[in-house]
Amino acid sequence: MSRRQKRMLIRIIVSFVLLVVAKCLSFDGWLGYASFLVPYAVIGWDIIWKALRNICHGQVFDENFLMAIATIGAFFTGECTEGVAVMLFYQVGELFQSYAVGRSRKSISSLMDIRPDYANIEVDGKLVQVDPDEVSIGDIIVIKPGEKIALDGVVVEGNSFVDTSALTGESVPRGVMPDSEVISGCINQSGLIKVRVTKEFGESTVAKILDLVENSSTKKAKAESFITKFAKYYTPCVVFGAVILGVLPPLISGGGWANWIHRALIFLVISCPCALVISVPLSFFGGIGGASKCGILVKGGNYLESLARTEIVVFDKTGTLTKGVFSVTAIHPEKYSEDELLEYAALAEIYSDHPIAASIKAAYGKSVDMRRVANPQELSGRGVCAEIDGRVVCAGNGRLMAEVGAKWHECHKVGTIVHVAIDGEYAGHIVISDELKDGAAEAVADLKNQGVSMLVMLTGDSKEVGESVGEKLNMDQVCTELLPVDKVQKVEELILAKSDKGKLVFTGDGINDAPVLSIADIGVAMGGIGSDAAIEASDVVIMDDNPRKIPLAIDIAKRTLRIVHQNIVFALSVKAAVLILGALGIANMWAAVFADVGVSVIAILNAIRALKVTNK
Amino acid sequence: MIMKKVFKVQDLDCANCAAKMEEAIKKIDGVEDANMSFIMQKLTIVADDDKFDDIMKKAAKACKKIEPDCRIVF
């Protein structure tokens, strides 16, 4: 509890004791009023003061004013005990509410407790702690066991295990050794490591993630905008209703003023919209916090809202459903030896970052003399071309072969086939195959169980490879041999085909598919750590590369939305019920205070449930 | 140059007030976008850098009008 909250607690206790005393003494006449005014002043002076001050500022319908009028009104209608008690109860509710909000704020921020406070730098053989902001690229930072890695970098010395769970939700620690990349926000577990910093703190993973999560509340969900708009009209309407209720019936029936004004005061107490206004964004924020605990970053409440209505899920194959780690499984040369063919292919692919290139280079295994390669070109969706020892070598798919005029043929093996042409003449092909990711099949099954009506897989790979993967995973539709442009087109078609309310989710690894990520209703980037483009273009980032996080994200979204709807319905119906009962003279002011602060406390407690996510 | 700045807000006690403040700040001349996060207790303003000081003065004034106890920390 903060100091302000403690002071309020003392005021509540003192006021309560004084109220009991006044009740016991039960003086008559003005002395009676005075004895109740003392506890009232203790508990309510600040409310009255704020109400007066805000009226001077032109703020009429604020809750202080409404409470002040309602309680003072109670005094005038002779209900002194009620006047004090309602104010007391209101303050108890407010205190509880501020405590609950504070607690949930703390539990959300503790989830995101990944900000490193310092980095160790070696100066003259001694370790000095500095602000991560002051470390520049190329500096060597030292991370002792148990410390957080402050900045992204590459290990230069030492072996250890790092715990990435705060970022990825993955509980198995990752082994690191010299030359492995490490990301900020992870915790070094076993050994001392020295890391050469590759990114400034502002650009490092941890700063990006914190920025993303903290900004998520700026992207408002529809439910949230609806509630703020509703609140704007709700209060004036209820106050207007109160005026009519207090004036009209006694005028018509000619009497019973005290009774009707008392009923009008009940209206005033209920007219504060705070319960709704707090609980909706708090639920969304809880959902976002809970998701980030599982390594799923959601950029705003609006995306949770969309995710809950997922109708079509489109996957990019490589890196999303398959490991994206290809290995060469066969070499079928023509006129050359296997080693020669592999060597040419490896040289041609030398500058390419494509996973296929990496696997060819890995299969070649020898260090490459870069001077032999000239004029390297990457042809999007087709392959690569380069001049090697003065000969034009093209490596890629059938389309590339046709373009350079080489007479190529299919391979009987299923896999990604890299054809090689040397000086326009077909030189053979290399077969590369990719493995399905663990959990890919389960992810697809989970999505179907969640009621996703269509699952589509897009790939630039050949028909055979794409279809065999699609069949294994039980996809509804498989589109193969697509260029990045075709993928955009295909997703646009699917968006037109879905129902108005349903949403399309595209999941890719963020490499080459930024345009698709941005046109989909929700772009999900997978294995997002370290890829800035993916983090920027997508709406949801899955930090590790587990495909089961997609159904989990949808689960979290649905749960959060359910909580939001519960809160809206609950708060509105309690308020409506008490308004009606109050107008009929059945509900008293106690019920009204419950409908105000009681409901908001319950709604806040319900909102906190959104934080708790069961990670399957 | 359009800049985005984030400020801490102290003693922001009421979610409805936060919504009102946000709306008031959005109406200030030169403000492109504003967000008052009750949960994070943070105010984000997107506006032209040249006018920022002026805008912040107006924003502080607008907030004071709605909830006098609440303070933007510069």
C-alpha cells in the first residue's frame, strides 16, 4: 500500500468509529446532525473539496460532484446515517479499487521484468558496472552467472547456458559458446561469458520488446473505444434521469418530495462509469501481458480482438511449419563429378542468405575463395547467378533453367531441387529436403479444433515438396511455386473470400514476407528474435519458433475477449438493475454504491484473470 | 519534425479522467495523436517538435482542469 492509501485507511477507520459513536449517542435536533457531520467531514472532505474545485474548472459531471450531491442530499432528506455510510462505503471501494489496479499494474510489469539495469565492462582489468545505454557497438561486456545479458552481441569467450524464458517462454536453456549470438534480456546461467556488443541498447532486442509491449495500450480495441464513448453519454443521461425522477413525480402527485429526491440521489451514485472504463483496457492489457509471458508479443488490444475471430490461417511453409534447416540429401550431376557440381553451386550461392544456400554451403563444408566469384545476383523466387572462374553459373529452380535456356529435367526424389546450369548448359541438380517442425501437426490440429475454417499453406517450393508437406499436415489448401508477389495476391484473394466478420491470419518467418505480413488482418512473425523487419511489419511476434504458439495466441485472445464481454455485461446489467429498482423505490443507496464501486472492484478482479495463461 | 514523446503521469487515479484528458490533449492545436494510458500511467504525445514545449504547457493545463491532483512529469 502506498502512503496515500494508508492515510485513506486511517481516515476510513476513524470515520467509522465516529459514525458508530454518533449512532449510539443518537442526539436529537441540530446536535444530532452535528454528530454525524463529524465522521462525514473526516471521510468526505476531499471529495467535497474536489467537487467544488472541479465545478470552478467547468467539470460538472465528475464522480466527486455526484457523490457529494448524493450524500449531502441524504443529509437534507434526514437520512444522516446513510449519508455518512454511503460516503464511507464509496471511499472503501475507491481504496480497494486503487489497490487492485496497483497490484495488477505491478504483476503486469513484473512479467516484463527483462530490462537490464547495468552492464559490466572491463576497465584496466577491473569490472565496472555501467548503464547499458553507455555501451557502444564493439565493446566487450562481461556477464557473470545469474546476470542478465544487457545488450545483443556475439560471445567471444566462455561457455554457458542462457535462460531465454523471459523472452520466449521456452524453459529449456540454450547452450552458447564462442561465436554464438546472444540476445539481451536473457539470463546467463552457468559460466562467465564475454560478449562483443553488436547493437546499441536502444536497438537491442530487449529495448524493442519493452517498447512494443508498453506501446500496446495505444492501439485500442473496438470494445475499449466503445466503452469510452458509452461513458461519455452514460453519465449525463443518468444525471438527467435523476433530475426528472426527483422533480416530475412529486410535481404531478403533489407531494412526497423527500422520497423522490432520495430515489434521484440513488441515480447519481450509479452514474459513474468508472468500472467499465477501467476494466476493459485492464483486461486487454492483462491478456497482452499473459501472452508475452508465453513468448507471444501482441502489439495491441485490437489485434487480440481480431485474433479471437480468426477464420483463415495462412502459413508460409519454410521457417514456420518446417525447420527451414535444409540438408543436401542427394547430388545428381550430369557431365561433372558430384564434388564439382556441389562446389559450383556453393560458390554461386556464396553471398545468399537463403536457407537453401546455407545448406549447400554446409554440405560443401570447405572454405570458399571469394575471389573466384564475380557478379553475384539474387533472382527473387528463382535462384542465384554468378560468374565463377569466368563461367556463368546459375543455380535455382526449373523456371530459372528455362530462362537461361538449359535443358533440365525433374528429379524422382521429393525435396527442393536446385538445378545448376553452367554457361547455359544443364549441369545437374542437388536435392535438399526440409524437416517438419515438432508441434507443426499438433498446431494444425489445435487450430481446427478452435474452429478455424480454413488452413492454407503458401510456399515458393515446388509442387511435390509443398504438396507432400501439406498432405502430412492435413492442410485445406496448398499453393506452391509462388513468388513473393504471388503470395501477396493469393492472400488478397483469400481476404475477399472470407466472411465479413472473420479475420485472416498470416504466419511467416519475417524473411521476404513483410508485404504479406502487413496486408493480412493479423500478421504473425515467427522466430522474431533479432529480425527487426519482422518485428516492425507484423502485429504479433512469436519469439521462439514453435508453431503451437499460434493456437495458444488465439486461445489467449478468445479468453481475454470473454473476460471483456463478461465485464461489460456484468457492469451494465447490475447498473441497469439498480437503476430500475432505485426508480421503483426498492433499491437503497447501499445497493447504488455497490453498483458503482463494488462492481468496479469485481470487474478489476475479473480482468486480472486475463493475465493467467496456462501454457500447454 | 514529428516527434513522439512519452511522459510519466503521477497520481492518475481515475480511468474515466484519463480518457477525458486524452481527448482534451488530442484537441490541442498541433497534436497529431495522444494517448493516456491509465494502466501504465503514461502519456504519449505525437506532435511537431518545434511546438512541443507549447503543447506540453497546454496539455498540463488541460489535465489540471480535469483532475487537479494529477501531474505530468517532464
